[in-house]
Amino acid sequence: MTEVPLSTRIPKNLEVELKKYMEEEHVEKSSAVRRLLYLALQEWREKYALKLLAEGKITISKGAQIAGLDIWDFIARVKEAKIQWVSDEIVSKDLAAFK
């Protein structure tokens, strides 16, 4: 993996929390920032994929891909978020065709 430098300024209170994290996890600052950034971006990808699915803009499989999860883990997240990803109209048509 190619790494690129990143420079940023943070509020003092975040620096205090970052130092506590570094102490608890026994990592240096750059590792701590990478881990936390990775976790935050993973959380954002999942929320973004759920948002797009709820808006009907993507499929379950595309949502899993965006979220960086396998299909079953993404479906579990969809269930937790109580997102209805199949419309009532489609379900009604399928039930009518089944009868």
C-alpha cells in the first residue's frame, strides 16, 4: 500500500483524546490517526450505502460493495437500520404471481 503524507490541524480537545487513545492502544500518533481515520471512513461508507439503498438508488449488492461488506453483513445492517429495500408494490406483484 502506498502511503501519502497528510497534514491537518485539530482542536486541543481532540488532541487530548488522541493522546489517551494512543496510550490505551500502545500506538504512535501516525498509527493511531490511520486507525481512527479508517474506522471513521468505514462507518461513513456503511451509512452512505444505507442512505442510497433507502432512497432506492442502489441495489443490495451495490450497497454491500460500497460499504465494503459481504452481502450477508450488509443485509444485517439493513435489517438493523429497518430499511425497507423492496417496495410493497413489488411484493404484492410477486405474491399475486405466486398464487
